[in-house]
Amino acid sequence: MDEMIKALQGLVHFESVAEPEGAEYPYGKEVSRAKDYVLSLAKSMGMKTVDAGSYAYVEIGEGEKLIGMLAHLDVVPAGDGWTKAPFGGEIADDRMYGRGTTDDKGPVIAALYAMKELLEQKKPLQKRIRLILGQTEENGEWEDIEAYLEAEETPDYGFTPDGDFPAIQCEKGAMVFEIKMPLEGSGITSAEGGTAPNMVPGHAVLKTTDGNYEAEGKVCHGCAPWLGVNAISLAATKLTEAEPNSVFGKMYQDLIGETIYGERLGIADEDAESGKLSLNVGTISSDGKDVTLMVDIRYPASSNPSDIEETFCEKFGAYGGVSNCVYQVKPLFIPSDSPVLQALLSSYWKHTGDESAPVIIGGGTYAKAMPGIVAFGPNFPGHENREHMEDEYILLEDFRKLREIYRDALENLLEI
């Protein structure tokens, strides 16, 4: 446990926000340093390592079958409001603080040490276990995984330690829209707010020739906007209350306002398998020519994404805005009788005594990147989840339990 804690602290110290820095650092120098750090740890444990630049992995075992664990080393920006150093790895109150402790550096270290335990048992592994180290998961582009799939073997099955326990059975589809409106005639002169489309913004300011409209919100993951307070929406409300003739303000209030389920746009939808559609305006910016909104949509498995895209174009177009879908990923549903799902649930139930059913989420995980992959932990039911928020932390007891659950999960998957 002491080794794991020190290993995670070392990994948290890298400010590994994925930002390309040329061919040598395709996802940024800090992401590359984080990757090198984990590969060095794995080598010291006697594991095989492969570093192809745009992707990397760690492997143990022998045999034709390949069990995959898809994790990632990049993190979302720290943002504001921290009371601890966001990249310090400080330990207080039986928890470690830092960006990535939960999403997804803590699970990377827990998975690595689960592999280490299997090696130390000196029991021949008849299948291979591969920890694939993603480097650009948070921005949704997943070019690293595309490069991996083009050059490497696809796992037969496995899990991503980047979701929720007991396990995730259904993930909603995701779309990100870019909405542009010319500044000239919009009624505003500049705008700034938010750090990423998949984060509820904690601060925003809209400026006009007559005033500044500033607001503070509550940051959380954009896939669950009901857990936060959107500062951009609050600032837009202040703008329209003070300047009702603002074209931008009217567009925002008529189509979004402070709603989070797409009601005003007319795209509200839900189904029994995956729940309600959700909407988050993650960022607003201006460049002297246009004001730009980035809108994150998580839609149910039964929704038609083409209808959503058509509605965005039509509704925002009526106000002079131009809508463009810049990212889309389809929903995912895993049958209840899946042997992989049952193997993972068995490990979780054994170590917690909690025999809850698998869950549905609005977030998108690496489970969508490859067939046969299930999102499995690290978030425990009933425990505060501060990923993508200020003062992100992992409970040290949860960290220890992660290693045990993942070790047994791998043993179960070896038996399939």
C-alpha cells in the first residue's frame, strides 16, 4: 500500500492535460512524461512494455487470448476553487487529493499493482493481460486508441477502470456541438467561460457596450449537469434581464436558458434503458469575429442523433447561429448475461458485499472504443465523486480495495 501511494503521488505530479506539442510529444510533454513514468514502474516489476509514441501498453502472461484494461493518463484542466494543490498528491483525512486521483491515474496504479500481485503468485498465466495506456481520452478524440487498433491486437475482452461500480451496463450516446454567432449584431462584445465541453462551467462573463454580466457556478462532470450550476447560463440570464433586446441573449434564453434536459430546444427524450437526454453548455468564447458555444449532449440509446443534429441547425439557425456537430459517439449496451459482465460483478460483490445491479451513465468511457470492454469502477456507490471538480480525491481505503477488486476480476477473466 505504501508503494502504491508513493507511485500515485508521483503520477499525480504530472500536469498531463492533453495538448499536442509536435511529433515528439503528440499529446503534450507532461502526458508523455506520465506515460514514461508508468512504463518505468512496470519495467521495474518485470513486465513487458511497449511504447509506440501515440500509444503504449504493459503486458504480463502468455497465450493466445488477450485480456485488456483500457485506462488513460491525461486529465481535464485543474480549474479554479482548489483548497489543495491540484497536482500535489497531498494526503489528508485518509484521502489523497489531486487531479486524476480518481479519473484516471488512481485506477491506472491500482490496475498495475493488481497485475504485479498476479506475477508475484508465481502461477503461470495462460492468457495475456495488457494494460493499455490512453493519452487523450478526456478531449474525446481518442486518436491514441485508433492508432493502437490500427497496429496492435484487439483484446478479446476486458474492462476500463474509468467508470462506476458495480459495473456500467449502459452508456448514453454523446454529441458535442459548436454554435457560432457573429459578434456584430449579437448584442455582446466579448464572452468567456468554462474550460471544456464536458465540464459544467464554474465561471463566466458576458460583456456588452452597456455592461458586464458575470456569474459563478458549481463545476461538475458535464454528463451529469444536475449535480452542478452552469455559470454561462446564469450570466446569460443576467444579460437578458438587463438587456432584453440582445439577440444572443434571446437565442440563449429561448433555446437553452437554465434547462439541462433539452426542453426548450425540443430534443428532450428518455427511455427505460438509458434514462433522460442531458444538455450542458461547457464553454463560451469570442475571438473578435464570433461568439462560440460548445454544447455537450448525452442522449438515450433510443434517440436518433440525426434528428438532434437537424434540430440544432434549424433552431440556432433561426437566430443567425451556425451549428456544427464536432464529435459523436454511439450508445453502448451490454447484455445482463455477458460472461465478462458477470465475472466483473462477482469480484465487486465479493469484496464489498454489495450485490447491486449494474448501472446506466451519461458519461462516455473507453468501453466504447473496443468490443467486449466493460466500464468497471473506480467510483463506489454512495461515495462522493469529485472527478472533473475542484479538490478531486480518492479515499485511501477505496484505493486499496480497487487493487483487490481488479486483481480478483482479472483472475475471473482468466477463467472465462
